[in-house]
Amino acid sequence: MRLFDTYSKSLVELDPNQAVRMYVCGPTVYARAHVGNARPFVFGMWLRSWLRTQGWDATLVHNITDVNDKIYDAAPGGSAELAEQATAWYVEDTRDLGLGMPDVMPRVTDVIPQIVAFIGSLVEAGHAYPVNGDVYFRVASFPEYGRLSGNRPDQMEDLEPNPLKEDPRDFALWKANKPGEDTAWDSPWGRGRPGWHIECSAMAEECFGPAFEIHGGGLDLVFPHHENELAQSRALGHPFARIWAHNGMLRFTGEKMSKSVGNIATLRETIDEWGRETLLVFFLTGHWRKPIDFSNETMAQAAAQAESFRNVFRGASEADGDWEAFAAALDDDFNTPEALALMHGWRDHELLRRALGVFGLESLAERAEAPAEVVALAEQRVAARVARDFEVADRLRGEIEAAGWEMRDATGGYTLVPKR
RNA sequence: GGCGCCUUGGCCGAGUGGUUAGGCAGCGGCCUGCAAAGCCGUUUACAGCGGUUCGAAUCCGCUAGGCGCCUCCA
């Protein structure tokens, strides 16, 4: 199994003798998550699922950022309540994806002591310095800074100078409490709260220790977020993540949805409108590292693909399918478009169900039971057809369709399928 | 301005030097009382220009277009 690693810009093989522990950056909870937020979640859950299928000992940690400027801005005076509410939304919406949940979902507010201790170590080692109740990371003390994102320190000059910082590139580890910020904790540097980046170093190491296999998250987090995490941990000599896996962005095209960029499709709305299966198939159609366009057209195509899988299970199973090829596609940088293409050729129910199961789509194998009244209409129609009374037969099919079902005639019987 | 990514047939999307990927949609056919599903067939694509090579969608260069990040966006 190999994955593309942002740090080395190359495919890196997972160590087969080691447990795979992965940390995927989760959302800042200040509003209902949008579809794009689901991508790293889905990627993490699928990867864990596939690794386990392949016999690995895989663990996924997915954090919740519940202290942040955005939360303060969104709910002046009530940030803790909003964070609580939005966390519940996120858990609910991602759970409805039907992929199970990460092994651990730590929150920033649960690890404040660890964060304070982490910052203390950095200050002690000379990699950070306190100023007026803030604490900043001393970028100059970490020569490797910029390596992950490819940004060269000398090219990041035109930052607005901050009189408190030694160097404009330095970033906050701890921020002194300010008016309007209604949550704060005590620390050796005064009351305040953690900066954005330190939390992930603290949470990842709290869960996994100083070294783990994979760190994931959106491509937009490479800089500054992950660059800073890496600097904080490696400055202390911790290996931190071995592989950095960044998923591509979800783009909104086609429709005029992007009027105000914040107000687009939420995960909740998308699941309600298209169903979880269609959304998952949609994610399957694009490679995890590439951008993917979310539109009515691409979603409709995903829905059609989901339906074609359901049809396979409505027919007879035939022994075919090449699991090895499927596995090879996923083992090679988790190439789901390729795996998906392979699955489309399969008629083997058992094999297909197993493959779909990797992605939480085994439900596509389930046949829906038509309600008794629809079955009654179908039986009447069978009788009408036997009597060759096609006018009645056609009328009955219309009634069956009106009830939301489609009747497919077959030699010696029929199949009732939910109308799509 | 800096760093990086992308550009494949109507749409989505594999493919990393030489055997028509696949899906969706369309069209034609088989099947069907009519349908649906399924099966068969289907005008053979690789942004443009130039280079390397016996041979390039695949390697190199340039051009055009699109995108992400550049201190708190997954």
C-alpha cells in the first residue's frame, strides 16, 4: 500500500509491520458542515476501512476544533454553546454518511493542559517566547520551516509586521484573552487560549505519541496549519507524521450556487436531497487528491451509477470479478475511480457486495420490499397480462408508478423496484 | 509577486513510451403486448506549438486557459 506524501512529493510505502495510525484534521465548529468538509472525513474512514480489510491494524483520530476566532465571531458571548451545538451537528451529519465513526474525536477544550505543557516545552527549548501574555513560535529556530509547503522563508517577506513578534513569520501558540472572547484558561503566561496550530500537535501526540504514520486534511491546510504543526513537533525532536496525505478541494460549478461563497450546500442538505449512497459514489468518482466538481450534473451521474449497482443485485449472480485488480487499484495511492470502473463490470453478488462494503455501500445490495398494496396491484397486473388485457395492465402499471414503484416484467414473474 | 497543482471524446474519469479502461448521457439493434432492466453495436479523445524517440495522451520546453495556498478555510 502506498500513498502520495506531500512532504516528499512522492509515493511512500506503508510499513507492513507497523500499525497505521492516522490523524485527519477535522472542522472548526461554528456552523453546519458543508459537503466539502465531508471529503477528508470520508477519505479517512475509507482508508481505515480498506487498511483493515487488508489486515492492517488501523486507527483514525479526527479532531474537533472548538476554540477559534470564527466561533467567537459567530456567537459573541456564546461561543461555547455554539461550539457544542455545531459539534453535535457534525457528529450527526457525518454519522448519517453511514461509514461508522473515527476511533477518537478529540476536542481542543479536552486537551488544554497538554497544550500548555507542549508550549512550555517549546519555550524551555528556546523555540518559543512569551510576550505580553501571548506565546509565539520562533520560526528562525527551526531551519526546516517551509519544507512541507514548499515555501522558502526568504520568499515570505511581505507579511505585515507585528510589533510583538521577533519575526513576522512567527505564529501564536497561546493568545492572551481579549475582550469579546468568552472562553479562557489559566496558563503560566496568563489567562488565554491556544492558537490554531498547537492543538493538532497536542491532540495527535496525546493520542499517538510523538510519531505516527499518516496525517491527513484538506490541501488548503498545508500552509500554514500543517507547516506549523510540523515545526512545533519536530522542533522538539518528535518525528510526528511520516506521511502527509492532503485531499483535493471540492468545487462548486455548473449551477449558480456560489453567490456568496459561504452559503452553499451543507452536508445535511446534500444527504437529504441526494441520499448518502449517491454522495459516497460521487466521492468515489474522483481521485482523493484531485479537485472534484460538485454540481447537479455530476451528482446525477453518481446517482445513476449507484442505481446501476442496485440493478446488479436485482439480477442473477455470476462468478466473475477480479478482486486482485481491485485491491491493486486501491493499494496504489487509493485509486477509487479505477476501482469503481472495475466494479462496474462485476456480476458476482458476493464479490461486489464485499467491494462496496469497503466504502460503506453494502446497502446498495439490499432489495427494497414493496408495500402490500403495491404488491396487490402487481398481482392484479399479472392476472390482467395473463388475460391479455393490456389496457388494464397499463393502467395498473401507472398506478404502481404513482405509488413510487416500477414494475419490471420477467419471464414467470416480476420485480418491483423503487422509482428513481 | 512567491510556492504548487491541473487541462483526456457530450459529461465524469483511468491511464506515466508501443495491446480500443470504465461509467453516465445519446443513437441503432436484440429482448418485451408496451416498457424497464439486461445484452450487442456505436462517429475512436488526449488544450496549442515545438523538441527527444523507431514510436508520446504518457518525457522535455514554451504558450494559452483553469485552480489551490501565501498566518488562523477541510
